[in-house]
Amino acid sequence: MPRRKAQAKRPSNENASQASSASAGILRVGPAGWSYPDWAGYVYPIRRAKGFHEATYLAEFFDTIEINTSFYQPLRPEHAAQWIERVAANPRFVFTAKLWQRFTHDIRSITSGSAAAEEREVRAGFDVLRAANKLGAVLLQFPFSFHRTAESVAYLSAVLKRFADYPLVVEVRHASWDSAETLELLRASGVSFCNIDQPIIGRSLGPSAQATSAVGYVRLHGRRYDTWFSDDAKIPAHERYNYLYSAEELAPWATRVRKVTERARETFLVTNNHFQGKSAVNALQLIHILKGTKVKVPEPLRRQYPQLEEIADSPPAEPMLFPIGGGKDARK
């Protein structure tokens, strides 16, 4: 199915309700992933009602979630169908999903004998989401070690052609990709450039506000300089994403996101600093900043991060345990 036709089915009247200005496109903000044990009591209630599902719960507060599991293995069609039903109560909701790492972390995969079969596995789940108009973008997340060389450019071009019928987004993390040639390759392919925030260490790619296709994409990873490239087995993996952005750190990114929405038809802003729900905190704050409205806040998150009280659209369900601004990680 051509990408343009799939996107055209989405209601055009979302532009007025979702955009930060009349000239801007649709903006959807949400976290990366939902299956985190440390979110219990932070984002999700400790006691969950029968039938509780994380995606259904998050769709009450956000208009997108980036699917992480598809990075580790192809998304199963039956799971995709279930997740579509789980978020049905929010008609504005659209998923994004990461491409299987076999195609982004193994440069031999595109020419291997199993590439065609692996592509079919990937497409099986993505096509269910696309058929329901719930696949906003497919993210190709390349590692820092993926530098711009003649070989890597050829490989990237081949992967883009293989999945060209999807709304693709390319995330590269090494500064060697910071070039006019990279942007031109993506524009010519109808592919989006992923603007990222990450710890700037060595030749790490810096902040940007690029829009190279009708889909704009921004990902915030946090700024844990001490753990980002750490190979210390004693440091838990989640510490890489244990970072809460301050209001001062979010402000420049709000400006960049506005620039992207002015040039893209649909923009996704994804927060990946997920430890203990910090991605949800910053996503809600960014919705408030970019859309200029109060936001609905999950009660567990409100109790853990009382600074959210000032942007919440309703009083707390229970008395606050801490003075406003005095809870965990209460950074202004």
C-alpha cells in the first residue's frame, strides 16, 4: 500500500486541534515503550483493575507511543491487532514502531540469504497497523558505530528501498552524518530525519530541527553522560535512561519542535528517558508547552512528581503526599 494513501485516510480536522499554530502540522507526543517494571507505582497504579493494559492506560494521556518490542523481534500480527483495539478509545492515537535491529545493526543483513524471509516477518505486524491507519512511522535506529562511509551510505540506501512503502524515519547518532548529502539522500527517498537529544560525547550528533519528509520526528534520550557509553556491568541498564529534563532544557527543544511542525504534515515527539516514568513526565510537560493547555496527568505520576500539579487540568484525586514541587526529582 503506498504511504501517501495510508496517511490520507487520517481525519484532516485534527490539524486544528493538535497543531500549535494554524500553519503547523499535526503534533503527537508520547513515550517510547510501555513495558517497564519500574513504572509500577510511578506511571501505573500498583493495584490494577481486571483487564488493565498499559497501552489503553497511556492512550488516555498521549496520542502516540513508540513500539520498542519490534526492535528486538518482528511484531506479531495478533499483537498488533490487539494493541489497535487497546487504544481505540482515543481516535487521535497513532503508533510508531522501531524496525527490527537485524536491519539496522547488522550491515550484512540486506544481502543475506534470509533477508527476504526476515522482511516478510517484519511486514506481517507492521501491515496490520498500517491497514488500520495506526502506523505513523517506522524508525530505523542505527547505532553510534554506524558512521557515514561509502559502504554505509550504500547499505542505508538499500534498506530504504526495501521498506520504501512505509513512512520511514532514520536515526543516526554519529556526527559524520551531519551533512547536506545525508539530508538530500533522505529527501530524495521521501524519508524523515530523526532529530535527537543525546549526551554529546566525542563525535556525537548534536541537536537539530530538520524535516526531510511529510513526517517530522524528534527523540529525546536524556543526558546521562556518565552511563551513555558505559560498559560497566555493575551499572544497571536502566541508568542510561535515568534522566529528567528541566524546564530550561526542554525550552530549546520546544522551539525546535515548532520548527519541525511548520515543515512537516505530521510530527512525532518521543521521550525515551523512561526510568521511573521520567519520559512520561517530560512528555506531559512538552504537551503543555507546545499546545498551551493544561494536561491530564496519571495519578501515580502526579504523586511521584508533584511539579506536574501546576500543569494538571484537574485537582488530584487524593491529597498530595508532598508539598508542590517537593517530590522526587522536582527539577524546575
